[in-house]
Amino acid sequence: MVNISTTNFIFKDHETAEIWSQGLRSLTNNVKMNNVCPKINLEKHWKRLRMTTTVDGKVSVRSISKTFASGKTEKVVYQTLAEVGLPCGKNDSIELEEFTFQKFYEIYKSICPRTDIDTLFESLTNSNSEEITAASLIDFLNEKQRDPRLNEILYPHYNLNRVMEIISTYESKEELVKRGVISKDGLTNYLMSDENAPVFLDRLNIYQDMDQPLPHYYINSSHNTYLTGRQFGGKSSVEMYRQVLLAGCRCVELDCWDGKGEDNEPIITHGKAMCTDILFKDVIYAIRDCAFVTSNYPVILSFENHCSRHQQYKMAKYCDEIFGELLLKEPLQECPV
């Protein structure tokens, strides 16, 4: 179920509104920012908590409790706060200077333990040590972490020098760095960093040839775009078209049926599934306004047409008038399909 909520901003003039709009869009559409590593995500949560302070400029214990609320009782959060030396009463507040990222990270590790990393660490240390040797780490990185399909010249195997760089970067205890070993915390820091992103960071931005015919590509598509939830008895919303297009979707679905009112306006709904209706015309306006805000690539309209001939004429008329020059009406000679 999609619960659409909006925040409205009012500006003194159009120019200021446009500057804000472009600035916000550059943040929300930043591919790197939307694919940050888990450690950076934690830092973002921590900063958000530090900015949502009480009237006296402190971080409330309640807001921290809400951050870790999923599947956890408040009592666990309060107990963990006490263990790291922070105020832990339901109505208490914490000074900003006390609420460091290190404290927040300790809270996270206690409330959300990484049992998968615990198991991995035990396998690399044979369950009888609190640290991993450089030799064991080299073996793990080459045999388990490294993709064997990679070119060995462009992506060489890990050696002692590279592993020592990893240890010095992610191990916080200086004495362990000097000995060339890494602790469980150091290994966790490494595995949660950008160095272990699921995709190469230089591949997040489009690097492929984008001048091929459309059938040569996978396309980000939306099915039953108009629905905010279930397909039977669900609610339809024009806003869904705006949201999916702004999110980068390039193919949307329009299930078109004859309207039953006096105006005989074509509608979009999920057939005879007792879903609410929205006007076809309103959807076309929404698509026009949002189709190319975040992407310049073509938008495909997938019509499931159940309309009578008269209302089909109306649909064609609306598309022609509302889309105007945005509508591709005949094949492009220089860009064959």
C-alpha cells in the first residue's frame, strides 16, 4: 500500500522556487547518494537525529527509540543507551556533544547485531581468536570476495600491501594495525564500506551505448501504475503517475474504460475489480508535466484499451492536444525502431 504524503513550500517569487526545485532535484536524483554504503547510511541517520532536536537543542531519547523501533521494544533501546553512558529515560534528552557518531554506532551494533559477520569472523579465525591475520584476510578476499570473472590485470588479486592498506584504514586499534591483524569491528567497518558495494561505483552512472533501438534495452516499467495498493477494491490515484515518472520509470500502464457520467469522459481503473476511477485526461496532464523532469529518455504509454469508439476518439484528442510536440506521431528516420 502506497501512502502518498507531500510537503508544500511557499516562496516569495518564481525564481527562488526554481532554485530550490533544482537544488532538491539534484539531491534526490543523485545516483551515488542513493547507493551509499551501510556505514554512510548510518551517518545520515545520526545526522538526521542531531538536526531534529528539542526546543533546548538536545536529542530526545524518544526520537532515538523511534529510529530503532522496528521489531525492537523500547526497553532494549533504553538499556543500550545506559550501557554506552547516555541518558536513558523515556523523557530524557541528550546533549549534542555527547551524542557522537561513535556512541550512535555502538547503539546500532548492540541493537542490530550482524550475526552474518559474526559467523564469517568465526570461520576465518577458527573460533579461537579475536583477530584475523593478514594471511587469512588475503585468502578470504581472493577466494570468497573477489569475482573470478574479473580481468586479473585490471583487477589484480589481493596481496599483503593491499591488505595492510585495508587494515590501516578500517582497524581503529593502533596496536592491531602494527601487528598486521584486524578485529571483528575492523572487518565490519570494511564490509560496510564503499569498497564492498554490490556494484562498481563507476557503473552507477550510465556508461553504456544508449543509441541503440528501444527493443535492445531493458526498460524500467510500471504495471497497474494507477493503483496505490491491492488490485481488488484498491484506490486509484493520478499522483502515482507523477511519482513513478519522477522515480525514473519509462513505461507506464493506462487501463482505459468508458466513463459512466453525463460528460462521458474516459476513465482509468482496474476493470471490474471494484477499484476507484480517475479521469484519463488528468493522467495525461500528469504524464506531460513529469515525463522528462528526471530523465530525457522516451516514455512508453502502455494502453489497455476497453473504450468504445467514441471515447477512443476523446482519448486520441486529449493525447494530441495535451502532449503536443512531446508526442511521437510517426517514426523518426534517423532513429529507426
